[in-house]
Amino acid sequence: MMKTFSLETVRKGMSLQTRIEASSAFHHRTFGTPDTLVDDPSFGVISYTESQPRNVQLGIQFRF
């Protein structure tokens, strides 16, 4: 998402741009495979998830 603010009242051609970028913003998890060893006490248990962490980046650009 990006928004540009005009600062023409301060100086001609001046502006300020703000940005936000996000990946995996909703953070949906993908579950790993369950334990398939029948003799194991944790048989059928899913012990981990395969997912990327949230990544948010903020940026400001000043143009003059």
C-alpha cells in the first residue's frame, strides 16, 4: 500500500511518500506430516508446522 503527500506549500516539487509491504500477512499455517510409527507414543501427532513468519516492511521517501 502506498500514499503520496504533496508538500507543494513548503517548496515546489516536494512530496513525501509512505509505503507498507507485507508478506504472509494473514499467517496461514501449513501443518507437517503426522508421526507414522505405530509403536511410537506420539503416533498420529503433528509436531511441527511449515510456515513463513510474518514480514512487514515500512518505508518513507522524501522527494525534493
